[in-house]
Amino acid sequence: MPVPEFIASLRARIGHDLLWLPGVTAVVRDAAGRVLLTRRSDTGAWALPSGIPEPGEQMARACAREVLEETGVGVVVERLVGVQTLPPTAYPDGDRCQFVDHSFACRAVAGRAHVADDESTEVVWCAEADLPDLGWQTDVVRRAADPHAPAWFAT
């Protein structure tokens, strides 16, 4: 997966030290209520579309951009599902980061789901009852299912 230029620039100055980064995660549903999943090329795990906003980019806009770039699916971001700080992550090259994730409920409005970049090896629509274990994202999918639930903030 390509490292965003602003992160590469930071890494040139700080090396592998822990970076505190914003992140976005999308729970995308189609008209049938199925959830959009990607199989990550770095870990092989199933996951919701996600990514890192560019500096100055609004979170909801970044969410829609990441979904389109990764899956070819255009979305309308309908609401914030929750905000939480994830545990630190260490990458094989030694880089460490910790994400403050902003999860959004989204509705698919255009495009056909397919692998659209090198960040995933598969893209599928999955009935919620058939979802694989998505780790912490499983809770995000559950929270996104209720359109009337207020945004959740980890405490």
C-alpha cells in the first residue's frame, strides 16, 4: 500500500516513532442491506473500507473518497457512527502509529464493487448475518445498523 506523501515526509524526520493519525472507516450498505467488505492485501483479513484523510480534508469527504478509491463504489455518507482511539499498530518495516478512527454509516449510490487499487485483493457485498470476524469493526457494523442511534464515543 502506498504511504501518503505527508506521512512519508513525517517519517523522514521522526523515523519509526509513534504517529498519532486520524482514520476513517465506512460501513457501506447497498439497497439490500448488505455490507461492503475488502480483503486487505497487507494482512489477508476481511475489513471495512478505511483510510487516512489528507491534511485539511474533512473526515466524511475522506471516507467517501477512500471507499471509491478502494472499491469503485460511490457513497453518500449518512452519519457518524462513532469515534474511538485504536490500539497502537506496528508495521513490518518498524513504523508505529495509533489511529483516532471516525466511523461512518454510508449508503451505496453508484458504481460496481470491485478491487480498485492495491490495498485489497477482494471486494464483496456480505449479508450482515454472514459477516466474518472483523475484530473491532464488527462492533462498528452493529452500531451502524440502527439509523436512529446517536454517535458513539469511546470513553
